[in-house]
Amino acid sequence: MSKDNKEAVKTLKVKVASPYRTYFDEPAISISGVNKTGPFDVLEGHHNFITLLEPCELVIRTGSEERRIRINGGLMHVKSDMAAVFLDV
């Protein structure tokens, strides 16, 4: 594949928020977290799901940076290439 035919980077919309603060609200390549079954990653095209998050460090990769957010737990809802993380609920 030539440089001119590179595929566009696939992203999903990621929002991490609590009732009083938005920590992240941008497109990202992936978000990683931990639930009762262990660590997991969400990328564009992921199946719809909802999960409770364990205390962990969320890792959000945008391509140009890796953002880390330490959480005490929360709820993640993934649907239609959007991952919403609700903290302090």
C-alpha cells in the first residue's frame, strides 16, 4: 500500500464525566479499563455493552497522546461507536 492510500484512523467518541466535571470529551482510537472479569479495550466497531468499572486507571489513546484518568469505579456504556463513562454515580 502506498503512502497516498493510507486508511483513515478509525475512532470512536469518548466521554468521561462526573456530575460536576467532564474529564474527556473527544474522539479517540481506544479506551481501556477494568471490570470484574479483568482489563478490556474498546475500539471503533465494538459491540454495544454496559459494564461496571472497577477502581483503575482509564487509558484513552487519541493517536497523538495517551490520556490516563485514575477512577474509583464507574459505569461504561458503549453504543454506536460512542463510549460514555459515568463517574461518581
